[in-house]
Amino acid sequence: MTVRLPPAFPSGPPPGLPATFPLPTVPLEDAVRTQFRLLECVAAHFEGTQLFEADAGVVPGLGRPRTTARVEAVLADHFGAEDAALVQGAGTGAIRAALQAALSPGDPLLIHRAPVYKSTATTLRGLAARTTEADFNDRTALREALESGAFGWAYVQHSRQRLGDSYDPGEVLAACRAAGVRTVVDDNYAVMRVPASGVELGADASCFSLFKLHGPEGVGAVVGARDLISRVRADNYSGGGQVQGHQALDALRALTHVPVMWALQSRVGDEIARRLAAGEVTGVAEVRIANTQDRCLLVRLDRPVARELPAVAARHGAAPYPVGANSRYEIAPLVYRMSASTLEDAPGLADWTVRINPMRAGADLVIGILRRSLRELSRHTTSHDRPGGPDTPHEPES
């Protein structure tokens, strides 16, 4: 039997995971209904042969391919919005297009008091927006900011920016609307995963990446108010900036199976969390479900090996890094480090905590990869902790 010495904690005792407030998910039967409703919208805007045909270019009178215009109509119909525009640049491009249409340089913009996602921060800097922060978790602070009359627009991230975020996006949007403040919502990691997107909750615009919804690289969507979408189109007048028909059709085809896929993934995540919390994997100290950025499991380990675990897990079949956070390329479960924006609030978690997304896998595979990876790391660490170093003979594990 192997004798294990107590591990050394050079960075201090392990921090516990803070409370998290995950967003609601969509039950499987509701996801099936969402898929069927999306296909009803497709049938309302496409004749049969048009689903196999795709055009390109700046069509006179439309300013974009006819196929792209039909897909935009499907999205607007499905989300109950006045209009929709497909743009290049994926989610970042969609957010940039919407904010550029909403704001003039130097305009004030209300945002949540939290680390801004880095690509969004670049957009805000490029627009020279004058951002003011209010804690959206604090209803009083939000109301006071809105009642100041200083803002025409607010920017709301649907998914969590901080581990401790607890605000209800619908309540934030309702408060903005009541104060006469228009809203742009970053719906990345949320569309079709939560019961209602930003525009369905009353926002003026929902911005999201279709690449994150299994679509082709680089395609984003802005769905919302007609006046805003018209400005997005006017800004994107160049032929080279259009989403071509084949890209739009590719994105639409992928979107049709996303609701059910997301519901299954959420269900698997819940099962993994229950089994890990029950002690099924040695080496796991704590687990939380969180929306940081995509919905995932935060797994705190009992040893500070979080930086080493992803590479070991990759050898056992996990994805080595994200591609688009649920893009079409990501089928294997992801075992990865915490995001930089999350660690700004909790830097002590970097050595102790990994995030896990099952992607298309079942709970058994995810738990098996985690168990084998932690066992490998435990053998390696035990070997180096033993007096005499890693080459000291020892008995096999019992």
C-alpha cells in the first residue's frame, strides 16, 4: 500500500468556491418544441428548393444576398423581434455592430460593475463610449443609475461576468425599459440555452455568435428593433462585409439541432455535478454549476494541480482547449483553466479549480476522464513527495 505524505500548499490553504447563481436551463421537452417552432419559421420564409440554393452579393434593393435576407427573417420571426441582421465577426462583430449603431463617440453607456469581456472592452474603447458602472446585483444601485437621466443606452451581458453575479437579466431589462433606457444584450452562451433571450425579455437588441451555435466561422447575429437593425445594415453596406448566402444557410441548418443539444448538455452537467458532489471521484473537493462564460462545472480539487490537469485530461480524451465555446469542432468534453475575467475576482482559484463542459459526451465519459487524470496526477505527485524522490521503489496501490 502506498504511503502518501500530506501535500504542501505553497500558495496557502485552498480557497472554497463562492456561491454561484446559474441561469435557468431549458427542459428537453421544451427544447423539442423550440426546434419544431424554429422549423415552422423556416417553412414560413423558405420554399423547398430555396433550402438547397444559396446566392451571393449585394442584390439590388436588398443590399445583401436573398438567402441571407430569408435567414434573417427566420431569426426575427423565431425570436419575436422586428428584424435581424447577420454580420461578419461572430459574437464580437455582432456586439460591435449593435453598439456602433446605438452610440455616437463619447455617448454615455451604463454597464455592470464587473470585469468587461476583453473583446467587448476593445469595442467600447474603439467607440470612445463613456461607460459608467452600476452593480446590477443591487436593485437600488441600478434604479438610482437609471433614474439619473444620464443614459440613453445600457449594455447587459446575459451570461455571468463574475462568479457571484445574481441579477435576473429580465428584471434588469424591465428596469431599463421603465426608465426609458434602451438596451443591447450580449446573448453569447445564452441563446437557446435559457428560456428567453434578451430580445425576448424586452431588449432592443440581442447579439450572439452563430459560430457558438454550431454555425460556420465568423457569422454573428443582431436581432431586435427595426431602427437599430436598419442602422446595422446601413453601416455594413460593403459587398465584402456581407454574410453570403451559403454561410447563412449553413448557420440555419446548424441552428435547427441546437436547442435539443443544449438541453441534453445541461442535463448531463447536472448529473455530473450530483455524482461529483456525492464523492464519486477521489481528488474532487467541491463542485458548482456556473455560467462562466458558457454553462459549465467549476470543480475544486483537493490538491493545487489545476494548472496541470487540462494537459493530463487531454491525454485521456478531453479537448485540450476551447475553439468557440460549443462550436461545431467541440465534441469531446473540455477540462480547462478558469477564464481570466473570472479569476480577476478570485485569483486564488487558479491553482485549485478547473472548469468542465461535457460538450457532446455523457456523464460516464466525463467522470472517467477526470478520475483517470487525477489518479495519474496523484501518482506523479506522490512519487515526487516521497522521501528519496521519484525513483524510490514503492508498493503498487491497493
